[in-house]
Amino acid sequence: MPRHLLVLRHAKSDWDADAATDFERPLAKRGRRDAPRMGAWMRKQDLIPAHLVSSPAKRAKQTIELVCEAQGLEPSRISWDPEVYGAGIATLLGVLERCPADADPVLLVGHNPGLEDLVTFLDAAVEQPPDGKLLPTAALAELEMPEDWSELTRGCARLTRVTRAKSIAD
């Protein structure tokens, strides 16, 4: 039976915030609206993660906390992994390898371009959408994965759906 990976890009961040660093940039108003919308939609779709891993960057942290709140999940279940921030494919594969063997589904929350690169590595047949953005902010990719998190190779997974927060009806 295949495992499932949920890849969520953080919600829209506030570029005008007076954040000292990129890491500290918070969510924008739209992001604070879209993150709980995505969490509620995930709950309705029965996409409740068994294991949650997130970048500790402020915008990713706020995103996953709002998703958890909308799903009724305790934020204490989140594994904060600093390697997710700014990560490329190899690092993200390492993060996934450390997931519990029986975790299904796993929710990974982070940043582009790393997340898009990961999805297109795992499913090499993915076609870019017309707007060129596979994972805009607050978009969720669902993938069917191999049984073993440590055996992730190019083309080993199948992307089953990408849902954008802006496409979810209120």
C-alpha cells in the first residue's frame, strides 16, 4: 500500500513587514486567510497528517499552526526542522527519510523553489501549469509515495492533485 506525502507551500507572506530577515517575514493578511482555509479543506478531504514537518521560518510556522488549528490538531505534534528552510532536493529527501516508517500521510511545509523541485523530482512526469507556478503560496500537492521513505528516487511517486487555496470555495 503506498504512503502519501502532502507538500504545502507556506501561505502568502508580507513583503512590507518590518522583518529583520527573510526568515522572520510573517504572513500577509491574505496568508492569514488562506492557511486556515486550506486546513479546513484538508479536514473535509480527510487529509489529516500522521506526521508533520515544517520549516521554522515565521511564515511557514504561522501557516502550519493555522492549518493545525483548522484541523483540530495540537501544534505540539509539529516537528520543526531548520533544514527545510532554503532546502534543495537532496536535503528535503533527507528530511523525508527521517519520517517515521509508519507515518501516513506526512505533511511537509516549506518554501519554493525547493518544494516545487521536490515534487517534480518525485514525479518526473509533472507538467508545469500554464502560469508556470506548480506551487503558488498556500498550494497543496498530494503524492502517492513508495512504501519506504528511504527509497525515494527520481520518478518514484505519482502526483495525484494540486489544490490552490484561491480555488477553494468559502
